[in-house]
Amino acid sequence: MSEIIQANTVGEALETAASKRPGSPMFYYEDKEYSYASVNETADRVAMALLKMGFVRGDKIGIIGLNQPEWLYMYFGAVKIGVVITGLSVRYRDTELEYILNQSETRAVLTLASLGEMNYVSFFEGFKPRIPKVKEFIFMGGPGFKGSFSFEDMLETEIDKTRLDQAKAAVEPDDAIMIIYTSGTTGVPKGAVLSHKSQLASARGQAVHTSTCPDDNVALALPFNHVGGITCGAITSLLGMGKYILIPMFSPDHIAAQIKKYGFTTASGVPTMHALVLMNEAYQALDLSQCRMAIVGGSNADDTLLKKMYDSYPNARVMNLYGLSETSGAVVLSPWDGDFETTLKSIGKPIADFEVKVVDELGKEVALGETGELCFKGDAVTKGYYNMPEKTAETFRDGWLHTGDMGYLDEEGFIYLRGRKKEMYIQGGFNVYPVEVENLIARHPKVAMVAGIGVPDEYLGEVGRYYIVPYPDANPTEEEIKAFCKEHLADYKVPREIVFRAELPLTPAGKIQKSKLEEEAKEGK
């Protein structure tokens, strides 16, 4: 039985791992090894720098970065002293950044100086008036603007042990650790507030279930601003004192090269990632027999992909994983003793002591085999959404999280996912809510009416198709609409398909009847 760290806070967990396995690798990045002790010491320096800048428990810092050491240094340094991380994506643009940074009341941003064509220094210098609550801008990988801070300088901060220990001691298990934004059916993103307790509960449940140990190694390509990367990846590995390879941005070639160098025991990712790596020649040439677990989460994996994973990894247990931002990470995994035929149909059973029930529209439990809304209970469930009491009350009721996902239970306790109550679709592992995109497209001067749905796609699982009724004589083009979306939204939210119509089906109440559009899509119209 592998040793799983028991800790009340994430900072305590890192310090325990650093004391037990100081020289062991915690992760690899760009052909360099980073030990538990070195990461812990650097995180202490970052924590000390934040204290000297005046940060206190409950302040928030947003991070815009890739899966890189600096992201983790800030994460661990901040949470050691009770500072909360606001999850941001390198894909976010002005619309998302303005809303999230203001709604979360984030005090500071740590960001790359640039990435590709995006110059974050000039962007944030001009963007400051729109995010008045953000007081400090910290840049990594290059100089910032006048009055900003250098993350590289923070890494050299001298430690005042007495002051640092005092700040660490004030952190409680129920303190917020991270705010992760998930869009709602209203189009308004909601910030799920994870605590040290909830994140550790999910990660510990996964670590125990998968018997994570120091010999384990996994290539982490899922971004850290979501639970798939930070909880299911980094924190689960930490609790088992395992190791991982940081993959800055998903690339099958890069993953194959890194695994060839460092080996791996676990293949983990969303369905799109698994599908693409298994199509990669360099990856196929690896010794895949060293893999003991192949875990797929983020959206429903189809039979074809699961069978390919089963055939590709001869010594691995193929597992489904189910979790949400609101559960801080995984709450369901395929059991070790389940047969593969069941894995093809069921997402698994609750891990740890998490509970599940299925309810009808009135909130009453339904019989086994009957489809209803999946609800979960346990320490992994977050307390609610930041500064959104009404949305929190809707979703979190009597200790139960109402997921909006539909499914049923069989007599053995296996959970079967049937679809989503909400309109969300999952494009390449990223959640997209049509109404958020619709609200933007509706702002285009040539658009009179718009409705979006998710349609099946061979490679991405689902993609967004948006039906548009233009104003008379407006004649917008598909390229024009997509360019407008690219300017204001993350790239994975940009519609893949645009269909122009003279009219859209309406209900008697005058609402757009999306069910008709979905029926048409199924019929290939």
C-alpha cells in the first residue's frame, strides 16, 4: 500500500513531501529536474515576497501562464500564507479577463510578458482602467511596464522565518485556496471557491484510489487553471509523492519526446488528448507497456477511443474519471475490479467517502435505473460561487451539489452518464456554454438573432454550431463573425460552424426552440 500524505493544508502537504523525499524529483520541465526540497524553498521565497508586498490572507492573485515552474511557485507560495489563486487562462482575452478579475476582486496578476502574438505588458498597461481592483502586476519571462514587479526578483527574496511561520500558522483548512470560473447557462461565469480541505479531499481520494506512489510519473498537459491540471494532476501526485512532466502546451510530439526521456506510468487527459497522442507516430513507437493506468476525464469518452486505449496500453487499467470545478477535482473513477465492458458504459463509482444520489425535477430520489440529475456530497464539494448567493443556493442544496448532469445508478452502484441538463458542450476538453458566445455574437451590428448548439465532431468530440439571422441587407460572412469572436473570446469558444438562416424556430412564447435545431443537426440538415 502506497503512503499518501495526510495534511490539513496544501502548504503543509508540500512541506511534508519535502521533508520525506527532499532530493526526489517533484517534476521535470524542459529537460531539467526539480526536487521537492527546491520547489518548497522557492515557494517559501515567493510567500515571503508577497508578505513584504503587503499581501494578507484572503487576498487574490490571478495567474496567466503555461504549465511551467513559475505557475507552481506562485501557487504554492501564495497558498502557504492564505493568499487565493484566481484561475486564468492564456486563452482569455479582454471580455473574460475584465469580468473575472473584477468579479473575483483579484488584487494582483502574475502573467507572462508575452506569448506568441500576445504582448501582455502593453495589453495590461492599457487595460488597467478596466480592472481597477488590480493593484499589482507581476511579469515573468521579460520586463514589465513602469511600476510593475518582476517575478524573477521575487524568487531571490530573503526569508524571515519568524514572520513566514506566523503567516503559515494562520491558514485554516476551510480557507479558500482557488477560484475557478465555469460559465453558466445565463452566460455569466461563476467562480467556484475551492478550499484547502476540498482540494485535498478530491486529490487524496484519487491518490488513494490509484495508489499513487514515488515511482509514478505522468505527463501533465491539462492547464493548471482548471481542476484537471492542478487537483487531478499536481496535487494528487504531491500526496503520493510521485512526479510529473510539465507540458507547457499540449503537443503530441513534445509529450512523446518527454516520455521517451523520463518514462511514464500514467496516461492522463481529456478524450481529445488521448485520441491525438495515440495517432502520433513518435508516441506509438514508445514502450507503452510501462504504463499502468490510462485515465480519461473531462467529457464522455466514446467506445472507440476507450477500446483503442485498452489495446494500446497492454498493462494498464483504463479508467474513466468524472469531476467538476464544483467538486474540486475527481469524485468518480472506474474501480480496479470492474470489467472493461462496464468501463465502456459507466463513468465508475464515487471514490473515497463521497456520496451520490439521483433526483427528479422536484429533488426527490429516483429508483435505480431511472434517469435523473446527478448530485454529490462530500468534503470535495466546494462551498459555492464567489459573491453569487442566488446561484450558490440553486446549485448547492442541503450539502448536495446539483450537477446539472443527467444519469442513473445500477444495483452495483455504477454511475451511467446520460447527458447534460444544461446546454453546455465540451469542445476538445473545454466546456463551452452557447449563451456566452451568443451574447457576444448578438452584439455584432449585422446580427439580428443567434442560437448555438454543440454538434458531434470526429476529433474534438463536439464543436459549436451557431445559427444566425442577419439584419435585412446586412450580409455578414462566416469569416467576419469568427474574427469578431476571436477578438473577444478564448479561441476554444470561437464557433467552428456558422449557419445563416432567414428565420429560426420559435416556441409559442417566442423563445428560440433549440430542440428543433438539435433535431435538424441529427438529421444532417
